[in-house]
Amino acid sequence: MRTAKEKMSNMSSAGKEHVQIYKAKVEEKAEKARARTKGEKEIAVERRKAKEAQAKMELHAAKADHKAEKINAHHVPLAGGHGHHAPVVGGHGHHVGTHGHHKTGTAAPTTGVRGPGYTGAGHVPGGKYI
């Protein structure tokens, strides 16, 4: 899913680049039409080349941003807490934690994966009893 999003973002950025290059070419033609000397026409060509290079630079910067977003999305847990909650041994249905709760048992060893619905805020959503 993240790869597809990255690809769509890259395609959008490429489309923007093509539009900017097209605009640069149109502006170059208009400048050449207004130009009275050979030097002014050369200036118009150089401006077009600079605008095209700017558009390509922006495309590559955008692609780098998209790649960074994809990589960072793999390392940051999603909001809403998708994972597993550590089961409590001998806790009468209560979880081990802080935020005003008393420890009533010991948590079983975990691998760092949380249960569904766990928000990470120190309580399980849905009430006191599970």
C-alpha cells in the first residue's frame, strides 16, 4: 500500500514537472517573439533551460520526500494502535500499568507487539471490564 502511494505521488510530481517544462517552452517562444536581437533570443533559451533544470530538481526532491515518507511509515506505528496487548497473569482481568491503575498481576513476557484496540495511553478502550 505504501509503495502504491509512493508511486502515485511520484507520478503526480512527474506530471507537475512536465507542466512546468511545457510552460517554460511556451514562455521561451513568447520571449523569442518579442526579442529584437540574437542575444535576447539566446537569453530566452537560457531562461528556458534554467526553468527546466529547476523543474527536474523539484521532481527529484519530491521523489526523495516520497521515499522518506515510505521508509518512515514502516518505522512509526499507526495511530489507533494496531498490535497486541500484553496478557496479565493472575490479574483478574486488569492490566498492569500506570495512569491511576493498581498493579494486580504480572505481565507475561512480550515481543513488543500490542493487542488490537490498545491505544498505548495506559488503558484498554471499552471500559473497565474486558
